[in-house]
Amino acid sequence: MNTAHGLTGLRQALVSARPVLSLFERYWNMVQERRKREERRVDLWELSDRELMDIGITRGEIDYVASNRSIDPRGDISDMHLQLWGFL
């Protein structure tokens, strides 16, 4: 009887811990995405103006491109260039 009660208590503890674990998981994913954005931003800033022109962006667009990877107002052609250069 004691073992069954112990298992039930453990199961309840695990179920009640899920929202907390979910919160930490979302936080961790957010931190990782921020790191990726910063790495993209640094990589783009290290390119020359000519290289940036080759992939279809200007220095003024670096922050936008690094932060909004999935949104590009120039369309699929720029996405293709960014993929070729390894930024997407």
C-alpha cells in the first residue's frame, strides 16, 4: 500500500512540474534563438559591402535580416542568396 501511494505521489509531482519545465524549456529556446540571431548579425557585419551587395542586402538591413530571418521583403531571390552564403 505504501509503494502504491509513493508512486501516485511521484506521478502527481511530475504532472505538477510540467508547467515549470515547459516554462524553462521556452526560456531556453528563447535564449538559443537570441544567440543565433546575434551570431548571424556578427557574421553579416564582418562581410564587405561587395559581399553584402552580392547577397542582396545593405548594411542598414543587417539588423532586420538577422532578427527577422523568416520575413524578407525582397522575396525568394534574397532568401536563395542568403542560403548560398550560409545565413539561413
